[in-house]
Amino acid sequence: MSVKLNVIVAVSENMGIGINGELPWRLKKEMAYFKRMTKCTNDSSKQNAVIMGRKTWESIPGKNRPLDGRINVVLSRQNLMLGPNVLVCNSLNSALHRLQEPPLAGTIEFIPALSSTSFLLQEAMTSPHCFRIYLTKVLKAFKCDTFLPEVPGNTFRLVR
Ligand SMILES: NC(=O)c1ccc[n+]([C@@H]2O[C@H](COP(=O)([O-])OP(=O)(O)OC[C@H]3O[C@@H](n4cnc5c(N)ncnc54)[C@H](OP(=O)(O)O)[C@@H]3O)[C@@H](O)[C@H]2O)c1
């Protein structure tokens, strides 16, 4: 499998990423950055595929999901039916396989995994397919109940 997976995550000064199933902050510019990063493609005939945990999917307001212009992939071990435009997969590897098989093979440019559980983030960051981690630092501490796991320092180099 030659696919490149990218993690995209915003983290507070105290390494928090979520609280009560939601983002700890409301930052319009961060949302706009997220949208741009997950939606834009160089090749207009392709789309990006956004992989997220089931709770992150549920945290997106109903009117905003599926995320438009992107292939939405939701990870769950339950047998969920989330609509015709949402791919439900029971593991990260199965999601990566499905994205490389017909009918999606060759139609996808960029695969970001949304931060969510420490577990999924850890799995994504330690996956041999993980290419980049786009980490946004939110310059304030917030009360959080979900935290960023340690970034594997032997695999990733801070560039900016
Ligand atoms: N700061 C950021 O950048 C950012 C971005 C996105 C989300 N968030 C925040 O993160 C929090 C949500 O994260 P969360 O940790 O509560 O949950 P989550 O990872 O979004 O969802 C957890 C669920 O996803 C499924 N799942 C996760 N990994 C899986 C895997 N490898 N294989 C199969 N299923 C898998 C399971 O669903 P089932 O129980 O259905 O099996 C699991 O219970 C929210 O607070 C959200 O706002 C923050």
C-alpha cells in the first residue's frame, strides 16, 4: 500500500484537543484553515478523503455533515449506516484499503485523519503510511478531556 496518510490536529497549550465531544474553542480562522487544508486539491478531478472517528463525526453539526467536497470516512466497530456519501470502516487499515480500491482508487489526492481519540491519533501517527502531521498550536490552555498523544519524535521532524 503506497498511500500517504496525514494527521491534522489543533492542540492547546496544555495539549488538549477536545472536551465533551466538542472542540474546546471556537476559532473561525482555524476552521477556515481546516476546511482549506482538507478540501483543496491541486488536481480538480480529484477529491480528498477525510478519515475521522465516529464521535468526531457526531460532533459535526448535522447541517455540516458529510463535510462537503470531501469523501467522508468514519471509523466505527458498529454496523452504522450514515448515508450514501459516507464510508464506514471498522479499522484505519480497512479505510486505507477501501480508498485505494475501485471505485475510489485514483480519485483521491490527500488523506487527512482528523484528530480525535488519543487511540486513533496514536494509530495514525505510528502508521507506516503517516506522511505528515499538520499540527496547529492554539496559544492558550483550555479545559479538555481528550489530549494529543506524544508525537513519535524518532519519525517526525519539526519543520516550522
Ligand atoms: N482539536 C482537533 O483538531 C480535533 C479534531 C477533531 C475532533 N476533535 C475532538 O476530539 C473529540 C472526539 O474524539 P474522541 O476521542 O472522543 O472520539 P473519536 O475518535 O472521534 O471516536 C471514537 C470512536 O471512533 C471509532 N474508532 C476510533 N478509532 C477506531 C479504529 N481504529 N477502528 C475502528 N473504530 C474506531 C469507535 O467508534 P464505535 O464506538 O462506534 O466503535 C470509537 O468509539 C471531540 O471532543 C472532538 O471535538 C478535536
